[in-house]
Amino acid sequence: MGQFVLIEKYTTVNDFENTQNEYIDLIYEIMQSRKRGDVPIAYIHTYGCQQNVADGERIKGMLSQVGFEFEDKPDNADVILFNTCAVREHAEDRVFGNVGALKNLKRKYPDTLIALCGCMMEQKHIADRMYKSFPYVNLVFGTHALHQFPELLYRALAKGKRVYLRDNDDSLVHEGIPVRRDGSLKGWLPIMYGCNNFCTYCIVPYVRGRERSREKDIIISEAREMINSGFKDITLLGQNVNSYGKNLKNGVSFAELIKEIDDIDGDYWLRFMTSHPKDCTHELIDTIAQSKHISKHLHLPFQSGSSRILKLMNRHYDREKYLDIVNYAKKTIPDVSLTSDVIVGFPGETYEDFKETLSLIKEVEFTSLFTFIYSPRVDTPAAKMDDPIPAEEKSKWFRELLDVQEEIASRRCASMVGTTQRVLMESEKGKDNIINARTSGNIIVETKAPAELIGTFQDVKVTSAGNWILKGELING
């Protein structure tokens, strides 16, 4: 596959930032004659995880500096960008389908620039397919080139050539990228990038590179800025937040980082994800228990209840280790809400292995689960493993798991009836003044309240429960 990008070398961070700012000025000049309306319009669609969402907010920040405004449909856009996810095959299929649907729009408006970025574009077979099958796509770049978006966009606009860039992992963390956040109530704050774990089913280390942490002082400054701006629910992001700081010279741990953020004055909740069990320490759990702002919610993916399968997955813990962490969290954090990820039908998994997953779910009694039938990812070790169990059988197991978890969730919700919960009022739900609110444990509560309370913390008495959500009455409303 041809590449049409000359990557500039920058000797200092200031050189890099100044050069990207120069490109922003050049893009502004180009768009004055190229835009279809009064202002240039961009359509940005992000697939996948919260880290992708955070990347999308930085892309929007850079485009905002050029004067772009944003719409939620591609029809009027001068720039269309898909920020892609490689974790699930279904997400990849949607990307190809949506890119294919742009062919007629591109024919009608040939100056429309179509771009793709994100995890999918770091996979060579995907980038090759995009290059060969979609000749109207102008710009493709991977996760490691996000910081160079102004330069890449300028080259695609000014040179009239297709710009493709991937495999540019210099293992650095680039700061100073502007952010245009999608909301003002809930916000995402990346603290690290990449992953060193190489779980055999996971593509992430191959598309996001090795672990690299942001400096503590920069994170704390950004957190303080978000809190002072009125954000009430802030989530720290990383592929494995528990590994935070391992590559930093000061040796700060994740527990120490969140304790310092928790010390910032304000009325807010602090969350984090994703937390890997192999690095989840008692120190971290103690920090949560003693905090003022950290949510009493621990998302701790276990993936399988079978130690044999966990070894095949290269997860670096076994069933006993996982249960030890969970039991310590239950003992230490009153009313802790536990959620997790589960993969059903991993290559080599038997029904006996699957029953161990069911028994772990029954023992822990999770608030909720994110459940997946195994989906092979090209170039991962698991994709080469024997997988004799037919898809129909895996689907039966999956349904069995959902039934077990639904009963647990329903019972847990029912146990909260009559309690008083502090909730964050998040959004209106249809008509009749019904507000969707959320507990510290990440459980949705529907309550009748005036819309002006959105963005505030309130006390709600739980009056009834469904399988996944609660209903309640506002206290002192």
C-alpha cells in the first residue's frame, strides 16, 4: 500500500506544537474557499470504548480551532470522519457499511473530505482494504498519529492526494492537544495509553501500543479544570488504569494518583476504567473506601470463571485471586457495586468451564455485566486456537448466562427499595418531568423532578425496582 506522507521530525515539544498550529492556520485559509456553507462543517462519528470517545473530543478540539462547527448527520459536512474500533467484528462491519454508503455523497460533493482513524486503521489488512476498496476515502491514520491530525488534514486538503499513515508508534505521550468535550456534566479524562498485557483474544496492544502514562501533575491540572468548569462525573481512562505510573520516573501509583485528585475541593464523583484484576491492590480498594469523591463502583473484568481458560487467555490471575480481590472489596467498601466483562465461548472452553463462570457470577452477585460471545481478532494468538464448539451451542450458553445475571440484577435492585440514594440528575426521559439519575454505584434511577435540577446531586427514596433500573421519589423536591 502506498503512503503519501512525509513525516516531519520535531526536536522539541514546542517545535511540534508550533508546527501543528501553523497547519491549523493553513487549513483555515483553505476552508474559506472550500466550505459549502457560511462555516465549515464536520461530522465525527466515534465507535467503541470511552478512550475512543476521548480521542474524538480531541479531534473536535483541533477542528474547532479551524472554525469548524459540528452536525450529527454527514449530509452537509465538509469533513466526514469515522473514529473506529477494532475490538468487535460487528463494529468493523458497521464501519465498512457506513463508508460504503458515502459513495454517492462524495460523487455529489467531490470536495467533501472523508477520513478514518482509530484502532481499525492500525491493522494493516484493514488499512489495505480501505485503500483498495474505497478510493474516495482521502485520509486514513492510526491511533499513534492523532496528535498530527492538523498536518495530515492539511496534506489531504492541499495536495489532493490520499494520505495514509499507520505504524507511527514513538511511545511518547503528546500533550497540548485542544479538547472539545461532548458534554458539560460527565467527562472523560485519559491518564494513560496502550497496554502491556497481551491477553490472547485482545487486539488492543497491537493497535494502541505499549503502556505510557501521562504525568501526574498534568492529569491533576486537567481534573481541577474540569471540576472548576462544573463537571460532576469524571471518569479516568486507560486500558489498564491499575498499571498507571509504571513507566514514570517518579514511580507514582494509581492509588496515589486518585487520592490526590480526590483531595481537590468540589462536588463531584470520580470514576475509572478499566481496572485489571492482576494489578488491583488492597491499597487501591482502601483508597476508594476512604475517599470523599471516588465512586463506590468497581468495574473489574474477570472474563471467565475457569482458571484453565484464564491461563489460555493470558490474564495473569486465576479464579481464587479474582475472588480474593472481590471479597476484600465487599468487606472494605460498604455497598460496593461490582460490574464486570465476560467472554462466552473462548476457544477450547467446555461447558464445564462455562459452568465455573456461572458459579462465579452467582457467588459475586454483580450489579451488571458486559457480556460477549468470543469474536476472533486477526493476528491475535486466540484466533489461531482450535475452536470446536459450534456457534449455536455458544449462543445457548450465552442465553443461560443472561438469565442468571438478570435474576441476580433483579434481586439486587429489589433489595434497594426503601433506601435513600444520593444521585446525579443526568437527563430528561421523554415527557412528564421524568429525570434519569445515576447512583454512585452506576445504577439508573428514574424520578419525577423539574428539569432545572439536571446537573445537581439530589437524594431520592427508591420506591420500586425493575431488572436493571430503579424508580424513586425526590426527597425535599
